[in-house]
Amino acid sequence: MYHPTDVHIGRKMREKRVALGMSQAALAEQLGITFQQVQKYESGANRIGGSRLWDISRVLREQIGYFYEGLGEGKNASKSAEDTLPLSKQTLELARAINSIPEGSVKDEVMQLVKAFARIS
């Protein structure tokens, strides 16, 4: 069983990597590790040491605190990280695409369209 904190940090790492449009292989190359090691970090199978988290935060252009955000807070406080579903790659890519649309009516219409499709299925 993986430690909930390691799962949470790995999930945040994956979300940020996908949001940046970066592959596991590209992240691994910049960190000097294998993509399999990135997979293990993202799943929580392997714990990320302090110096490695520092390196990851620099490559992903994020503060270290980002990886701990939401851990033991709010509505998920009573749930372990393993009980919450990870965001799919498609979900993260959709969010990144929608965020790249300038604020305004087009963005609002795209959101309405996505919500309409969600109600149909």
C-alpha cells in the first residue's frame, strides 16, 4: 500500500506535467532519470526525496509548496489520497486547452458545450 502523501505529491506532479504539455520521457530527461522512475513517482510507488522534489519543482516551474496543496485540507481531509480519483490525461489536456482560450464569450460557450455533452452521456 502506497503512503497517501506520496500518492498526493505524485498526482500533483503528474497534473502539472500534463498541464505543461510535457511527456514523462521529457521530464525524466531533464531530471536525469528514466521515465519509469517518473511513473513510479507519479503513482506514489516511490517516495520523492527532498532534493529530487526540488529538482522537479524547478523543471515544472512550480514552488515546492504546490505539491502539498490540498493535502489534508477541505472536503478531502477525511479521505486518503488513494480514495480520490486522479484526473485523467484527457481531463488535464482539456483543462489546459480551455485555459488557453481568452476570457469571453467563446470560452463560456466552450464550457457550456462540454457541460452539455457531459449531461448527455
